[in-house]
Amino acid sequence: MAAAHHNLPEPLVQQILETRPPLAEQIRQDPQNREFTEQGWEPVYSASPKARIVVIGQAPGRAAQESRIPWNDPSGVKLREWMGVTDEQFYNPDLISLLPMDFYYPGKGAHGDNPPRKDFRSRSGIRSCSSSCRMFS
């Protein structure tokens, strides 16, 4: 199934996918993430210590996980509208960091998506986000 990019311009999609967020390899190598890594899934987030705005969400949805682009679904379109930012601004990690409580899609539940993994949330990259945006300890 091809991942939709919700009308994002192709150059922006390529830029997002080519940008390697900090600690991505450490996230992939964490034993708690083994099942996702073995499926070939990438952690879905965008971050930079330069960002002055941090948007924190629960976990990537299916569309975001498939496309590897955070907030790549109708809720992301609505969020960008509410924030009054362009796609280019929203997906520039030096302006806005996009951090989830869990880096991987948690799967479908009985009534929508499952919540982030309980024992993972406390270990996630959101642990230490200060004014200088030190996101990872």
C-alpha cells in the first residue's frame, strides 16, 4: 500500500525523508523496539535542539508510520491550520520539533488506534525537554 502524503509538495516529502533526526539509530536499537525494527519500521518523529516549539502527540497513526512523516494525516492538516503555519514551517525541525509519546504506530484497537505502549512512555524522548530543547537524556 502506497503511503499518502496529504498534498505535501514532493520536494518537501523528499527533504523530510532524507533528514535523519537525532538518536534515530539508538531508538531503532533499543530492545523495546525490536519488533518494529524487525518489520522495517522507522521511528516517526522530527527533532532539533534548535527548535523553539515542540508539538507532543500520542503516537504516529498508520498513515504517518507508513509514510515516515509525523502528523501526515487529516489531523496534521488541521493542526497546521490551527497553528497558522505552512507545511514547510511545520516540517522544519529547526523551527518545530514533532515528538510522540511512542515512536511507532501502536496498532488498531477496538475503538480507534491503540494508545502508546504503557511501559515505553516514561522512557520516550520527551523526558527532558527544556527551553533549550534538550529532548533526549
